[in-house]
Amino acid sequence: MTNPPNLNNGKYSPHIVLKGSEKQLGINFIDGEDVIFNEPIRANALPVNEDTDYSSLQVGTEFFILEGSTIVGEGFVKEIFQHRPYKKK
């Protein structure tokens, strides 16, 4: 059995593919509930690539989570939030 990813340490960065598409988008999970296989959870993620258009991610968009070419999960966008990085003084 494989260990589930830790969504809270900022180190899990899979790709997602929108259902009905083949375009992969890189994301980075920044926090979330503990992963329990085959159970729904809530998690927050940020886009990884500044040069990539993520506008296709809208509320209700369904997607697959990939590690390499293997589908390891699926989900949907429940909410869009604006992340503001911490600014050093």
C-alpha cells in the first residue's frame, strides 16, 4: 500500500487534467485535510507555472489528479481564492 500524500507541507505538486481535456496543469497543494483513500476531502492548491493560463479552472470544473501518467485521484473546484504571498519588510 502506498502512503497518501501530505497536503499540508507544500511539497506535493502533482498535475491535474480537466475532465474532457488532455492539457496538464501543475498545481501545489498548500493545505488540506488528511488524505484517506477513496474518501472525499477538502484541500487548497495554487498554480505552479506563472506563464500558464489557468483560466479554465472555474467553480464546478472537474479534474483528475496525476502522478506522471497515472491518475491517482479526482476532484472539482469548489471555490477560487486569491492568494497573496507574504511580503518581507
